[in-house]
Amino acid sequence: MGIGGAGMSAVARLLLQHGEVSGSDLGRWPLSLALRPFGATVHESFDAAHIEGADIVVRSSAYREDNVEVAAALARDVPVWRRHDAWRFLAKGKRVLAVAGTHGKTTTTAMAWAALRAAGVDASLICGAALADTGTNAHVGTSDVLVIEADEYDRAFHALEPMVAIVTNVDHDHVDLFPTPDDYMEAFRVFVSGIPRGGTLVACADDPGARALASEALLRLAGRTIRTYGTWPRANWRVRPADMTDAEGIAVPQSRHSWVTVEGPARVSALLGLQVPGDHNVLNAAAAFAAAIAIGADPQRLAQALSSFRGTSRRLEYLGTVGGVTVIDDYAHHPVEIRASIAAVGKPGTRVVAVFQPHTASRLGAFFEEFASALRLAEAAVIAETFASAREEADGSSGARDLAIAARAEYARDPHEAARALARIARPGDTVLVLGAGDIRVAGERLLELLREAPPA
């Protein structure tokens, strides 16, 4: 249930190796439709009849007992799993590399899997977005390694006992489940305590939350290896800008956004030339590199793979350029992510025009001032109405309108109206950054259509 979502579609793909799989969701979703060639039955609505003959029903966190299929399963004593139950089943007998953190999980998961694959480790994959190089967010591997995006929502990541765990950062989020920052941090403490003896924690030294978690783990988790990464001078895996000595004998492609050197224990060193932009992606690559080393992969093959990594869908994804206006789509839905994305695409002499759709009223209310401050970093902005997630009802207040005022932006009732506003605002040379975890991508796609019809003056 919820098979159209990034997480559930990946679970369904791996469960296909264990038996027959069917799934339901509201409407047609690319990730679920992509499962049909593998033998999955995909329904585009919910109906009690869909669970006929099912041995197990697996439901997304978004659907509860009042859903018609869940209710039917419970009435017939069919076991109802949540997502983390499926994770636990799929992780049996595997060496799990789990990627957790408030931001950067999807990209880091994809990087780690792609690097391991290039290094000869055919790992299975559960990722929150499709990789640009494969077009899929899941893979059934032949090795005993499972690389998984370990989502903290609903405390799902507590089901895992990772041999290697990455924590990219810890910024308070999901206030509907974690009312205070300490509630949120405690969820990560429980997650890392699930690392078995002999396992490894890889935590970002540049993030205060992740570094504090690593410091606690050094005291609490005997028998585990604790590794930090980042630009912090005392990080175990140190990231620094590459110089010409590092790149000696290497042709430096102009397409690379960053050239950095990663130096770690046992004098392991690697040069990374990244095709994905942003300082945050430099840290993501360092995390993936350190974790893959802990799995036992060859450093140089890992470095080559990370240097050829082209990203995932909806993470600073290039949608097109029309009339000199470039449109980039990004999943950023937290103030910290918005700041990082604007910094990643901003260039001297280029205006960044942001369009943002808040994702859940509770998150918007909790971080309202932070959202406004982050969005004011763009030269112009449009705020679309808050996305009505399956997790929460539509925003009954005027939160999105108020945010538009605070951020000195225009307000739009939906993504299509946002696209029309962007078409009025955009000028040749601008970069339009589409931000949000809902259906706001439509605004970027529609903007490109409008620009083709009437190029900007």
C-alpha cells in the first residue's frame, strides 16, 4: 500500500524475489508503473478486493487503520506490516549499510551503492529516488550487502542493525512525531545503538548533531569503530580542496563542480572530482567513500565511481533551459536544505528565482522564521500553497500566504499558478530553483512550456 512512493516502490522491487507482489496507490506513479515489467500487479486506487489472496499486507506510514485495504486485512486476520517490518525481513542475513540523517540521505545512499557496485560489490539497494545512471531506486544484488536509505520518520530506522551506519546530520524535523530537538536526537541515539559489535559508525564532523552523536558513541558503544568525516581538522576522514599535486597526471574535466581530496586512516587517500554541485554533496561523497571502505571496497575504484556519479531524480535535477532561463528541481523541504540548494546553484551575475511548496503544515509552523530567512537568499521567490500530504490534512490556516509575505515573495494557489508567476518574473540568465517534497515539480515543467510559448523579454 502506497506503492507509488519512493520508499514503498523500492521495498516492492526487492520483495518480488520472495514471491508475488501487488500494490495500490492513488493515481499513476512512475515508480510503481516501472514495477509491472518485473511482474508486479499495480492498482491505481484502494479497494478491499485488492487484498484477496494476500499473505501479508505492507502499508506505508501514510495509511492507517481507516484505509479500506488495511481495515479489510485486519478484519480477515491478514498480517499487516509497516515499512520497517519489510526492511527487517529484507535485511536478514545481509551486511547492511544504512544511511541516516535529516538531509542528504538519498544522494549519499545512491553514491554509496554506485561506488560499491563499481568496486565489484553487487549490493542490493533501497533508495528514496531513482539514480540518473540506472533510472531506478532499487536493485536486487547478488552479494550479501544491502544499501538502504534509513528514514527516521515513524522511527522506521530502528528496525535495522547496520554493519555500517552513516549519519549525515541531525537537524530537528518531523515535529508531528518529534516535538523537541532532544526527542529527535534520541531517535538517532537508538538507531546507532543498533550497530552490532564489529560494526562502524560514520558521522559528519562538520554537523554539530552528528558530531555529538559520534562523541557519545565513543563512550557508549564498545566494540564499534567510530569514524568522522568532513572539513574539521580532527575528522578521521578529512576533506580538503585538491591542489595541482593531488591532480598530477590526471586530466581535469571542466564539467566537474568540485575537486577535493579525502584522507583517512592507514594513509588512505583519494581524489574526487564531483559532477554534482554543492558543498553538501562533497560531504555526502566523503561519507559514501568512508562507508564503502568499511565494507571492504578498493579506494581507487570507489573514487572513480564517485567522480562519475550523476545524481538522482529531484536532487538538484536539471529540467531544461528555455530562453536563457535554466530550471532545476530539488526535493529541499527544510530550511537548511533550501539554504544549501540556493548556495549550490548560485553563481556571480546569476539571479536565483526560487519557487517553494511547504510540505506539511506542522513543519511550516515549527520553522516559519527559518523558512522565511532561507528564501530571502533568492533574488525573487514564489510560495505555493502547502502540500496536502497523506500524513497530514491540508493547511487550514494561511501559513503559505504568511510565508510569502515574510519572504517578500508572491503567493500561488497551486503549482500551475506558480508557473505562471515564474513566467512573469524570469529573465534570461536566471536560474529557477524548484523546491519542495510535494508535487511542485509540475511548476518547473509547466514553466518550461510557458517559456517555449512566449520566451522571456
